[in-house]
Amino acid sequence: MLRIITQRAEAEAELRRIANRTHDDRVVDKEAAVRDIVQTVQRQGNAALLHYTKEFDGQQLQPEQLRVSGSEMDAAYQQISKELLDAIQLAVRQVEAFHRQRVPKSWVQFGENDIVLGKRYTSVDLAGLYVPGGRAAYPSTAVMNAVPAAVAGVDRIVMVTPPGPELRVNPAVLVAAQEAGVHEIYRVGGAQAIAALAFGTETIPKVDVITGPGNIYVTLAKKMVYGTVGIDSLAGPSEVLVIADSNANPMFVAADLLAQAEHDPMAAAILLTPDSALARQVAAEVDRQLRDHPRRLLTEKAIAHYGLIVVVESLQEAAELSNQFAPEHLELEVADPWDLIEHIRHAGAIFLGSSTPEAVGDYLAGPNHTLPTSGAARYASALGVETFMKHSSLIEYSHGALSQMSSAIQTLAQAEGLHSHAESVRLRMDSQG
């Protein structure tokens, strides 16, 4: 049964506990093991990947089996239904259309005194995508990570994903990756896959940016290699926060909470509502929908540890608590969501109205589903084309412009004790005098 809380102080404490669920001693204990994996892959390359794949995945790989073959990729199309292929292709089109609107444009500004300033955007050369395996197959993750990289103009997009039984990679994931623009796929997962992308091995290329969600080992590995490569974020377990009023359907709200809880035993599912009757109805409905749930044990664990209903005084109070939590997914199942959104400051993605379940965003609405978690929405945003691009400043001064600014530049350089900075300007002025 979902816990129901009515006191603001208790609610704030519980929301803090849930937000910090990845920062406990169990995580600290894993850091040393992950560091050892990362360093071993850096030193030993493919040999380390084969060793860890056998140790953690129970799969015996040969070096030539690391890369998924072209024939296996082609065969994947024959192993999925036409209905699934159509859905994947629709998702790719929708996500691509959205991200094409977000490509930053280079610009140049011609100012007074022949001063030219600008910004030039270019994509990274290689992008590495991590697509989880394990509890479920995630073709949607392949789409959400690969499409913005392709739209950004990345020349080489590689993907890693853990192998299943008999070294099999889920055919839906293989198809989604190809449709979304992935060029190479490697059957390796975990912290060792992140290290391989960061440092390169005899088979897997060193990339510039690594994106994609994973378990705590993957997340810690991304944290450790940041600086050697860029990363999208340190995504934690999934979470949803629903704000609902008396107009909400308790059956819909319960389904949306369970849609997050079924991801992972550490997923969070939270409801904030001013309607105490709705709170009780949703709690009962969650129990009812769990009875025959195919992922019942996993989902019940998430609900028991990180499920919560808070009865608030008003929607304004709900917005305040939501902003403190800064959820990955925020659903506004209220009569006037566009009015309430004016009070929302922090959320990874916002779903407005009772006909917009979070699943719409997971698969094909268009905006990316790789989102900041664990309160990171206070300062971070969804994965996008910008993740795979960087910008260079453009600066050009004519002699006249440098002459006009030379005194101020030299004064500032001298104030900082940087002699040659000042000289680099003075010498140019003297030579043109």
C-alpha cells in the first residue's frame, strides 16, 4: 500500500530521502570496484572486456565477437513484427523532427571599428551511446540517444549494450539503433563498456562524448571518466511526480505511478494532491493493478521504498514541494495545467493534462526521454543535439579596433601582473605607429 502523508514537514523529509536514494553508503562501497574496472580496461583493453563479460554477464566472448556483425544487424529486421518496425520508424521521425528545431546556428556579428564577433557550432567526431539490457530491452533508448547525435552531424556513432544469453542482442534494439543512425554496435555492458568508450580498446574506438542511462556501476563509471570524455549526465533511477486534483481519474494516476515503479526497485513514484479522497482511491487502485502485474515483485519493492502520496493544502503547495524535489518527470493531471505550470520551476519533462501519460514522452512525442534525475533538474536539462556539439568563439579586431582598446587591455594585463599580455598589444601598436 502506498503511504499517505498529510503533514508538510514529514512530506519534505520523505521527499529529501527519496531524492537522495542514490547517495547512501551502498553507492560509496561500489566506487572502488568501479574504479578498478575502469583502470583495468584502460590498461588491458579487449582482454579486460572479455574477462568482465564472463564474470558479470556469464558470457564467453571472443575478440571478434565484440562487434555485432552486419549479418546479425540485417537479420534483426526479420525477427521483429512489422507493427514494431512501423512504431520504431514513427518514433525516429517524431524525435528527429523535434530535435531538428533545436540545432544551434553559428552566427557572426560585424560591429563598429571593424570588430567581428561570433560563435561557431560544430559536432563532436565520435559519440558513444550506452543502451541498458538486463531487466528489459530498450529500443526507445537507442532512438533517444542516437537521433540527436545524427541530427547534430556526428560522423561516427557507436553503441554498446550488454549481451544476453548466447551473446544475443535484442533484435528490436538492433533495429532501432540502425533506424536512428548508429554506425557500429558492440556487445559489452556495465562499467567496462563505459571505460572502453572513454579510452578505446583494440576493437572499440575512443569517443568524445558518452550518453545513455545505466545502473549504478555505469553511472559511477561515467562520473570517473568525465574529463577524459564528455558525458550527458549522471542519471539515476527513474522517477515521476504527479500533481492531481479532484478532476483526475484515480485509475489513470495509479497506472502512471506504476509505469515508473516497474522500471527499477529504486524508481520513485509520488503523488501530490489536495484531494484526500483521491489519495485513498489511488492507493487502493495501485494495489488492484499490482495484483496481476507481470513485474510485480520488482514494482512492489519500488512502491514500498520510494512510493509516496502527500495530501497538500492546495495546488500551490504541491508546486512548491515539486520544485523542491525537481522531478525527472512531472505530470499535471489537473483541470488547468497551463495555469499551474506558471508555478513550476524545476522539472526534466512536464506532461500536461489527463490525456498525456509520461509513456508518451518515453517513446515518440519527440522531446528526449534522457532526463536529469535525483534533483538535477534544478540545473540540468534533457539530452539534446547540444550534447553532441560544442562552440568556438570567433573574434577579429582590425588595427584600428585594437588601437582603440589597447590602453584598457594593457591596464588590465598589468593589474594581473601579466607582462607579456600587455606587450603583445603594445608591440603591435608600436610597429604600426
